[in-house]
Amino acid sequence: SKLDNHELDVDSYINEVERHSRRAQAGVSKDATEQERLTALNRYLFEEQGFHGSRTDYGSRSNSYLNEVLDDREGLPITLSVLYIEIARRMGLNVVGVGMPRHFLARHEPKNGDPQLIDVFERGTPLSKSEARTKFESLSDDKWRDSNLDSSPPRSILERMLRNLFATAASAEDSERMLGYLETLLLLNPESARDRFYRAVVCYQTQR
């Protein structure tokens, strides 16, 4: 979001995430189990605060900006998952991102017990591996791979968010924003041949 709005006060939105985490924990006992804390998180975010997946304007840039997701209470699977992960971490829960193609998920990995896939876009709905595969197959013609459910490190999550924004800029034929996203992607992965090629094309189109 800061790439497109240089005046954005990032610290104020980090503080807002902190406030959400404190409110989500209000009333949760110190000796609460991980499952009880996860239930409290889901109740707070989806029932009390009304966070939900964007359905009317899914491709809007606003859904990729975490500050606007916090303001509007709606977003993409990946941005909602990032918010979920960050609040969960502050509540002492180990939740990771799962970069399944076509639909981003989260996964709670407790200290004891089995991991649980979570569809944050669907208001924290728990998913089995077979249900995740069914969702993937409803969205893609590609062959299923078990690696689709591998966890995504923060750098990969950021890259995917940038690619979503690049796609919206490309659809709008906004070369300046396309170039900005490509430059940032190349900061993350300087050896990306695909992004270097795209940057060369955009530079040529803009007579750079």
C-alpha cells in the first residue's frame, strides 16, 4: 500500500492490529487452551468485527492494501490471512500462510494435536485436506499436487501480494504502477528472469 500511497501512516495501522489483538483476547483466561484462543479469535474477527471476503469487487486494489482491509473489513484470501496470522501470533497461536494456487489459506499448527487448515476468506471455516483439494479443483484445471498445501514464508506471501497488484495494474494498462511493482519484486528476488523480462518490456513501452 505504501508503494501507491506515500503518505500512508504505517505505524498507525500496526497499532490498530495491536488493538485488535488485545480486544480479541479480552475475556480469554490466561490458561485458555490454543483451541479456545483460536475460537475467540474467530468470534472476534468474523462475528463481532465483521471481517469477510470481498465478493462484489474482488479485483479491486483496495483488497490488496492491508490498511484498507482494516478500514473496510473486507479483502482477498491472502490479505485477510495475513491479518489473521498477525493477530493470532500476538495471541500466542502459531498460524502460518498456505499458498495454495488460486486460493490462499491459513493453517493453525498447535504445539499439541493435528494442524488445521482454515479458510479465512470464508470467515474462518476449517477445512480438511480433501476439502482444500476440492476447492482448488473447482478453481483450477491444473493437476493437484500435495505441495499446494506447503506453508508460505513471509517473503513468498509478500511476492504473491505484489503479483496480485501487478495483475490489476496490467489489466488497467497502468505502466507506471506495473513498473513500481516489478522493481519491488526484483528487490525480493533479483534473479527472477520473468520479472526482468517484464520490466524490460514495460521500460520499452514507456520509452525508458
